[in-house]
Amino acid sequence: MIEILIILFCFVSGLLNSTEDLLKDKYYQSVFKDFNHIWFSEDSWKNKYISRDPKFGRVKVNLFGLSFNKPVQLTDWWHFSKMLSLSLLFLSMTFAIFLEWSLNSFLVVFLAGCLRNVGFSLGYYKLFFRN
């Protein structure tokens, strides 16, 4: 069961990573151009700033009387996807530590790495990309 989670998490991590690259490199050729432009766009990184302008400083969040910068992971898809992608990758590596190491477990980790690349390619070239 843990082997399936490792492989699944790596695959989904690759899919999420493909969305980041499409937003950065080929936004207007992706399915995301039809979504909420503030959340999905090549300039959504500006959402972390007041009035989307860096000269006005960062958007703040007040929590228990303290003021913090709003986490960028909650301002746009690129940062949110990066957080999820890395979390799944690190979680799968943590699960892999608990495998009883053998040739079989090495093959599971190798397969998971390969399927991460398959997930990336599938997302980048097929699922989220349009010509």
C-alpha cells in the first residue's frame, strides 16, 4: 500500500509541476487562460502586493493582533501548486524511508521518479496545453 502512495504522490507532483511551467512559459497556449485571470496568469505573482503593485508593499494578514505578510502560497496558482508539488514529493520520500530496503523497494522509488516525469509530460503536453 505504501508503495502505491509513493508512486501516486510522485505522479501528481509531476502533474502539478507541469501547471507551474505552463503558467510561466506558455500561459496563452494553456487551458488556464480561460480561468480566473487573477489566480491563473503569467503575472499572478503580483497578487501578493497591495493593489498588485510592488511599490505599495506586501498584503498583510492580521492574526492574534500580529501583522504578517500574506503567504504567497495563497495568492496565486503557481505558488500554491509549487507548495503542493513539493509537499507530495517530500511526503513520498518520507514514506520511502519506511520501506524495508531491497531491490524491490529501490525499483518502487525508481518507478516513482519516472512516473513523476510521466505526470509532468502528460500535464504539460496533453492535459493542460492547447495549440
